[in-house]
Amino acid sequence: MNLKKLIDEDRFGGVFRVHRSAFTSAEIAALEQAHIFQRCWLYLGHESELPNAGDFRRRTVAGQPLFWVRGSDAQMRVFYNSCTHWGANVCRVDEGNAELFQCFYHAWTFNNQGDLVSVPDEAAYGEGFHKEAMGLTSPPRVDNYRGLYFVSFNRDVEDLISYLGNAKEYIDLILDQAEEGWRVVPGTQKYSVRANWKMFSLNSLDSYHVRPLHSTFFKYTESLGSGDPPPLPPIDFPGAQGRSLSLRNGHGIDIFPSLARARPIAHWHPILGEESKEEIRKRRAGLVEKFGEERAYLMCNTNRLMLIYPNFALHDIAGVSLRYFEPVGQEYMEVTVQTLAPRGESAGLLNRRLENFLSFLGPGGFAHPDDIEAMESAQIGFRAGGPEWIDASRGMHREATALDELHVRAFWRQWHANILGYAKAERHHDALDGERISEGTKR
Ligand SMILES: [Fe+2]
């Protein structure tokens, strides 16, 4: 396979296409594991998931079994979920609270700070056995930005802040909507999709599909009437079609003025209930006071569909949602979806927001099952022997709107650079279309 030819790009001729083997080849899936999932920062979870000493959550990240625990010393740690004796998982449930983790195989016991504290019949071990060196081990890098925790299996990965690139400012824009902080609402959706993981990355950025694919959802929300009219933008803001932006390092975003039916945290729509009007308006007024009219407009009256490369989507379109997707081979993925809510929100509004979240993104919702059907259908379509490429050239010739694919191309260029063994796609600040890979930085 000629990896260099996986992407066919002519910047000036308006061609950008990706070879379909990117979605179907086992060889490429193995390269992705080695060059992307073992090298990048990967999303792990939100700090609010472990509020108390002893709280833990089990996670699989890049195929590796991990668990994440707040020790009795209040520190957060991530461990490989593997006993240092014969390897079995020491944490065998998805979440809970524990002081000790005892391996069910030979009953070696670790405390919630990872130390090996007890070994049955310890006297049988000789001089070369050092219990204090047999504690649980951790991935080389763990860090967080504003409570969003990431892990990396690459000791030499750049620091998280620089990895996040320009995504950082949009994370701020989203999280600044609740100065009292955020919490993951209990209840996690988990499901699997019979499609390559990149279909989800691309779907998370793509606004072009929203009208045709999610027409049922539009009919439903339109039937509820319209919400508070959005204020006129106090700043020069792209028109109704919004913007598609590359945020560097493969991250991207769609940002567009809130449609009445797209509901950020601080803009009222009937779906959130008549009784929550005051609470939402008050939150907006507080944000205007704190950040000024311009930034408050960006926070409250625009929506964002953001992808943190490679596999973490942060959306604030039906409330703030966190979605991450774990590849299993080249044609299957496991998806986790959670919702973030302001800590100070009233129980009534929180309930409304959850219903709203479920009605859009839930497994029985009006919209997201459409996405899953489309992703699986594309994966089946890739088995067809005829067409060789997928096209991602939309909007190459212009300043890209949210319906264009500028961020999709930026994702692909970063992906291609990684697959070819480069750390990053080269940046061309002067070009409308952002990055390309002609001369990346070799790892
Ligand atoms: Fe969708």
C-alpha cells in the first residue's frame, strides 16, 4: 500500500479526496494505533466523576484497560488495570468507591494510591521480592485542562496545553458559561457502532449533514415554537452559515449563531420549559456583566461542534455533551456519551436539560440514531468495489462556512502526517485552508 497516496489533494485545483482504505484496512488501523493512539493525548474523563476519596472509574483507552481513582490522600491517579502478579484486572466494575482493590486471582491487595499492601503467605517469597516495588503502574502522562483529564502513553508527548492548540480558547468559551463549575450528570450512555472510528470524528464536525439527515428533529423542535430571539451580534460575526475552523493539531470546530432550536446553556427555548426562563436569562445577564456583551454573545448565542483530535467531541448544541469513541479493529467502535451541566443549575432545569439531551443525542433520540445509521451505512458502502475515494473538498475555494469541510481536511492532514510518521502537519498561516503535510516534523 502506498501510504503517501491515501490523500489526493490539489489545493489550487479544489481537489481533496481520501482513499477508502483509510476506513477498511487492517494495516492502516494498526498504524493508527501505533502513530496516533499511542502518541497523542487521549480524553479520559471529567474531574467531577471522582468527587470523593476512594471514587473510581474504569476506562479502556486505546485498547488498554485502565482505572482512574481518587486516593485517600485526595490525589487523582490513573493505573493500568492489571495486577503486578499475574496480570488479571484488579478493578472489575465500571465505577464505585473503594479503599482497597483486591485481585480476584490470588488476592493480592492494593490500596487506592496503588501501593501493594498485602500478599497472602508473603513469607514464601525470597529476598528478591520487593513488595514496595510491586505497586500498580501508571501511564506515563496524565494531565488536565480545566477539569478535563487526558492521558498519553507517550512519555515524550508535548504538554497538554500546547497539544490543545487553539481548541483551548473554545473550551474556555464553553466552560466559562458556568462560573460555579461543571459536573458530569450521572448516567453514561454506552453503545457500539459498526463503523470505523473516524466516521464519528468526521460526523462530530460536520454540519452539512444536519438538515438532510435530522429532518425529524427539526420538525419536532419547530413544532414547539421559537425561543428567545437571539440578539443582534455586537461584533463582526459570520452570518447564519457560521464558520468552519481548524484549531491546529487536527482539532477543529464549527461555530455558528444559535438557531432558536440549538440550545446552549444560557439561551432559552421552549424545550427547556416556561419555568426555566428566568433562570436562563439570569445566567446570561450574569455573563454579560462578567465578560461584556461581545464575549457573552459568543458564549450564549453561538453553538460549537468541536473535535479534539483524534477521538473526543465536545458539543454545546443540546447542552454540553462529551463523546469519545474507542476503535476496535477497523470496522467497529465503542462510544461513550456524557452530559456536563452547570453545578448551580436548579433540579427542574437540569431535568429539562437531560430530557432535551436524550431527545437529541440519546439512543432513542430524534437525531443521533440517524448519525449511527449513516455511519454504518457508509461503512457498508465502502465494501462496494467501484468508487475508491471519499470527497472532502467542500468550500476549498472560499472562506469556509460551517457547512464546509475545512476542519475535516485539517483532521485528515494531521491524520495523514501521523500515518506517515510525522508528529504534525505543516502549517501554512497564509493559506485559507490551513495545514498541509508536504514537510511535516518527523517524529
Ligand atoms: Fe448528526
